[in-house]
Amino acid sequence: ATEGATEGATDGTTDGTTDGTTDGATDGTTDGATDGATPSDGTNLALTATASASEEWSDTWSADKAIDGSMITYWSTADGLVSANFTVTLAAEKSIDQIILKCGDYPMKSFSLQVSSDDVTYQLIGEYETEANVDKVIDFTAVNAKYIRLNNITADPGPAWTVAAIYEIEIYEAMD
């Protein structure tokens, strides 16, 4: 009797809860709709986009640094930030449903996420904030957009500067 119990527990014939055949809820193979993982195709549309900002600390921390695919470079506002805007212009209008912000040591106290097809009329997706060194994953109902704007970015005073930064912004196309 002891041999059968031991054999059943270690021979790979378990009920699936511990043998790697889970439903995806805990094994990293989810679809990204609720857990912050990237969509299945993993195409970051920001990598082929352009970026602009209402202010930049200097050319070293220019807007294009937030869409270059590197966590070493980043966009930063100038010290003493009151409010700034940051806009990504996609290569073409796309149906998008997820944005990931990586802010490193310089989080945004608040901002509104807006999207547009024509850079004139913007639709509000929501109001958000980020935390230092924590990726901010924003999932939303798919919307057609070419322009993605973080509007009215503010920052908390830091130990040395009052700045907000984006190390990387990732924008993902909605999956059909």
C-alpha cells in the first residue's frame, strides 16, 4: 500500500496542479489581458514610433530615449516640474489595448492617458500614477489610435530633484 501511494505521487500521473500543465493562471503563459504580461505576439509598437515632450532636461534625456528599447536611456523632465506632456506618434493608426510604463527611480505622481487618431481630438483612457521601479501596466478596451499622450504629468519632490521620467513606454496592438 505504501509503494502505490509513493508511486502515484511521483510518477507524473498527478491531477495537473503541480506537473506544469496548469491553465496558465500561474505559469506565465497568460494572454496579458489581466496580469500585465505582454500580448502573445509581443510587438511593441513604440519601437517604430516617434516621441515628443513639452519639456526635456537636455538632449541626453530627450523624448526619443523613452522608445529606444533600452532601460539605460530615458526621457526626463527638467528639475522643478510643474506639469508636462509626453506624446508617442505611432507609424500608423492601430487598434491598441495595453500600455506599459517603466519609470525607474523617477515616478510620475499623476498623469492622464489620452489617445487620438488625428492629434486634435483626444479620448481620455484614465488617470494614473506610477511608482519608482515598478512597471505600470495599463489595460483598456481596444481603441484605434495613432497618438498616445500622457497629459499633465506631475512629480513628487525627490531627494535631489523634482522630475518625472519614462525609461520606456511600450504600446501593444489589440489581439483579435
